[in-house]
Amino acid sequence: MSLRKRIANFHWGWAAHRFGVWGVRDYYTLLEQMAKEGADFTFGYVLMILAAALLATAGLLLDNPTVIIGAMCVAPFLTPSRSVCIGALFRNRRTFLGGLLKQVLGLLVVGTVIAYVIAIVLQASVPDVGITNEILLRSMPTTRDVVLSVMVAIGAGAAASLALTADPRIVAKPWGQIIDAMIGVEIAISLLPPACVIGIGLAFGRPGISRNAFWLLVVNVLGLDFFGSTLMLLLRGVRSRYLVLEKAVRKVVEDTVAANLDTSEGRTTVSVVLLSDVTANIHATVHCATGSPLPESLARTVVSQVTAQTGCRSRVTLEKVPCRTYSTLQAGEDVCEPMCWR
């Protein structure tokens, strides 16, 4: 038997269990939801970049690193970066391209243009405004500067993915946003200053500065999104097939419950906890108006259907919650669409 066939036939279950993300409720569905939301180009996103670009441009022209770091605390580039890497791993072209387009437009169209306008205005009205060391650091970098900048970008991207996988239970926790905020600062350091330097270079008639800053930005985006975030998620075992399995199990449970109960006046909420690629814990809550108990055989039926249709062994917990709903809202008023540009 050839070495290739031996490797292919080797039992890799220990590796999948060691490096996969298991035991978290609806984990892969939550990742997909985060990626889709991060790919939406919202008006608030533009306003945040406007504020961050204003601070970053002022810090660059003042030659003040403290102000530049303050701008990084405002820049909202973590969510589109995650959309790029998660969209790539989950093979969702719309999410991937949406996150990449949101990132590029935010940096080059909004950030660069704002820096250009500010530099033009200051150059015409304020004396002693010119090229500073902070600008030259991102426009005429040495080999050492480029290598270290790429290391920072890759490290920031890896940290963003580790925040989702190292302790995955914090993904849905409110205090997990604190970690995201700190990582977002590291990500913005690699992206926003070079974008602003592009605009400043154009405003001062220094195309060489803009060109070098542009290529530094491209390298940082590649290092952040692909060599940092995507590679780390891949190494941690995030795969599109687990998302497909999670959705398939959820749909089987919903369909089986609907086929055995009258849920026309209620809804069924299903939570799936993948324990491995072949086992899962399932909790289904049936919300309906009637208070009659669930059939004793329903859980067994759900388990058998999940095994038959997905090949996944499972433990199912069913819960029925009687509820009453009354509303004075008219048709369509209970749906709130987010304000975003598509």
C-alpha cells in the first residue's frame, strides 16, 4: 500500500476531536450569522470610519502616535475581516465578497478620501503642515518595517480567530465584545493608517508615498484576512461541513416535530450542540397555544429521523411551552429591517 493511501485510510478522529470546536450551542450557525451581519454595509459603519479617519489623519500630521492609537479604538474593521475569513471557509461567496468589498470601500473610498480632503484643507489654511515621520514610516518602510508590519497583521488576524475558537463559549457572551474591541484595535493599526497616508500623499503631490502606502495596505489585508484569520480558523477545525450538519439536524427536528404536532399557531426553537462530527445534543422547545403534553414517543421518533437522515447519533430533549400572543400591530409592522446599503 502506498504512503498516500495509508495516510488517507488512517483514523484521524483524534485530530478532529482535538482541533475541532465542539460542545457549544449553535456554534457554526452563530459564526455564519456574525459573518453575514459583518458583511452589511451600514450607514453607521461609514460614520465610524469618518471619525476614525479624522483622528488618524490628525495624528499622522501631528506626528503623534497616541492620537493614531486613539483612532484605532474607533475604526470598525473587525467585523468585515471576520466576514471575509468565515465566508471563505463556509464557501459563502456573497458573505466573502461582501466583507471584502466593505473592507476595501471603507479603507480606500472613505478613509483615503477623508484624509485627502483634510490634508488639502489644512495645507491651504494652516502653516507648517507637512510630511511627518509617522507618515514616512508607512510610505517609505524599510525591509524590517515591512516584515514587522506583516507580522502585526498576521498576529492580529490570528488573535481575532482565536477569540472565536480558543474559548468558543464566549462568542455569544456579552463580555466577549470587550475582547473583540481590543482585537479590533490591533486590526485597525494594520489597515487605517496606510489608507490615510494614501490620501495624504495625493494631497501633498507625493504619488510615491501613496503608492508605497497602498502596497503596504494590500500586504496587510492579505496577511490579516487570509494568512492570519482564515488560516487560524482552518487550523482550529472550523469547516463548512459542520455548519451543514448543524443546519441539517435542526431542519430534521423541526420537520419531525411539525409532522407529529399541530404547531400552526406556534413555533419550534431548536438548539444543536455538536459533540463531534457524528454526535450531537439537541434541545427543542415547542411554543404553542395548547397545553396538552408531548407524545411519549416523539423524542424517540426525532432521534431515529436524525440518525436516518444525517447519520448523526443524538440525544434529544423536548420541551413544550404553552403561550398566548396578542398584538395590535398591523401586517408588516413587526418586521424591522436594518438600515444598510446593499
